[in-house]
Amino acid sequence: MKDKRFLSKRNIESNLIHGGTLRSQFNETSEAIFLTSGYVYDSPEEAEARFKGEIEGYIYSRYSNPNITMLENKLALMEGSEAVRLTSSGMAAVFASLFTNVKSGDHIVAADALFGSCLYILQEILPKYNIDVTIVRATEINAWEKAIQNNTKLFFLETPTNPMLEVLDIALLSSLAKSKNIKVIVDNVFATPLRQRPLDLGADIVIYSTTKHIDGQGRCLGGAILGKADYIEGDLHNYLKHTGPALSPFNAWIMIKGLETLALRTEKHIKNAELIANEFASNSKIKRLIYPGNEDHPQKSIVDKQMKGGGPLVTFEIHGGKVGAFKFLNSLNMILISNNLGDSKSLITHPSTTTHQKLTDKEKDTLGITDSVLRLSAGLENPNDLIDDISNALNSI
């Protein structure tokens, strides 16, 4: 593999194709799949040296694997991070990044606008370990500041938020956190990796569900945690090594291949989302349309400062409540109903009854998640076909 410093001088699109590759003795063009759980040694002395860390080499695929290494190297080049570790799913990445940065008696401040499973970890699991969590209104910087305690160790947020696409000021929150010696963890999945760089904005750790745009074709699960080497290769590595939420070599290979087209796919996702948002912004059947790229977005100034484009998701609220929303969904012919996102296929979900159904009515009301809200993840189809599908479904209401 060529020197990483040389590769880092290339554009990201080139590094996603050529960076981080390890070739076997057969010098294959496409990366090989290393489907092995373990490795053998030429001698017991070599095995001992590897386990002591005196020489490089693989020990067990729960620890690492050539496919894992290649994907980590590509992601590090993409994100501009010192180190990366992979997990079996996005939620494994969320839990690992939280759990390895706190101990009993510590405190976390987290946004209220989070995926339901993230809230479950924060509100149900971590308190069992005497880790206190304060949930604050995501977009109110004063709420974050007021929630800080002497034992606060972490800020945790996602931006844009799920599903209402609020945009949080990463630089401002990171500056506040650093003044109090608090780490910032950002879930960056909605912006996509190439369109927002939280580490450059002051965040300490970035996490992804690589299931989404990095795979991008609905094939397999995965997660990634990126940040400084002392943390990633220290506490986090040891946690993952001994608890076992390892990404499989095959899934890593799938995502390596996904990265080769990520730049092209991201551009198309966002272009389709922009066209849909513009087409339906003033539609009489739509009560409210939210898209970070539109001028009427409440945090448009932050979007312009920290994102490249408005992102691949559009959220809209139609007239007719749950009945109207379900009738609209049942009238779609091409766009698929799914709680997933970041796929080559356009996917739409009804958050109130799926991804956020465990929230109380009060919590949904605070976030604006009504029974009429729908979240659309724009795929790679012809935009005219997507617009026709949405128009026909709206006409059925």
C-alpha cells in the first residue's frame, strides 16, 4: 500500500477508489474477500510476538481482518480522521462510542431529536450503570449550556436530525464543549460523509451507520467510529476487541466496493432530493415541507456554513392526519415504504408509527412529529418518475 501521506494529497473521490487497498500475492484488481476467522503462524515465537504487539500481523477476525483494515483506511482518508474502528451495525457504533467515553457517575447531554434506539440507550440502558443523561431541545444552544454539570463528559447529537431535518451548529456546540473539557460525538449519517465534516468543525468523534449511504444498496449492516488515534486505538479498540461487535469481512468488502461509487451516488441522491423539494414546496396537499437546502429552512444559515448541499432526505407533512398519510403511502407505485434510508431505491417512512413510535405524545409534539409527517430518502431513480409517483399519490388524498 502506498504511503498514506501521499494518498491524503489526492481528492477524496480518488482515495475512495484507490486508498487503503491491500493486495494478496495474486495482485488482484478488485479487493479480495478474506473470509477467515483466524490466522496461522510460522512458529510459536511469531505467535507470541504478535500477541505482544511486537510485530504486525492479524490474530483473529474479531480483532481485525484485511478487509476491515482496507475499509478503515479508506474511511480515515475520507473523513480526515487519525483512526477508525468498525462495528457490526450503526447502533453498535452508537453504544460503543458512548459507553467507552463515560464511567459510573458521569453525565451526558444529548439532543432530544435522535433516532429511537439512540434515545433508548441514553434513557434506559446507561442510567442502569449510574450514568446520568440530560435530554435537551436540540436547536437551543442555551439549553445545552444550562445542562452542563461538573461531571458532564459528553455531548451527543445528530445533524440533520431524524426525521425533522433540524440542523445543529456543530462548531458552536463544539466550542462550548471544549471550554468545559467535554467531548462531542456527532452522528453524521443524514448529511452523508462527503457533505459534512464534523471533525473539521470541532467534533471529537464521528459515527456512521455504514448500512446507509456507504453500502447504499440495502445489502448489509455496519457501523464506523472515527476520531483521534489515542482514543480509537486505545479504549475503543480494547472494548470492541473484548466485547465482540465485529463487522464481518464480507460486509466490509461490500462497503469497500460501495465507497467506490459513493461520490457519484451522493451527488445523485441530493440532486433528486433538491428537485423533489422544489417541486412540492408550494403544493396545496402538503401542509409543510422541510428540506435543508431550501431558503425557508429555519437553520439555513447553519446549513450554508457546515453542509455541502441540502442532503438526500426530504420531510413533509400532508393534510389529513394519519388517514391521509397512510392513503398517500398506499397510493405510491415506485417509492417503497421502509424505515431504512440511504438506499439506491427511494424509501419513505411514517416516523410516528415506526422509527419514533415509542416517543410520548408530548415528545412527538415538541419535535413536530405529527401523524401527518413523512420522511423521504431520495434514491437514484429518474427524478421525473419520482415526482410523478408523489404527484399521483397526493392526488389520491
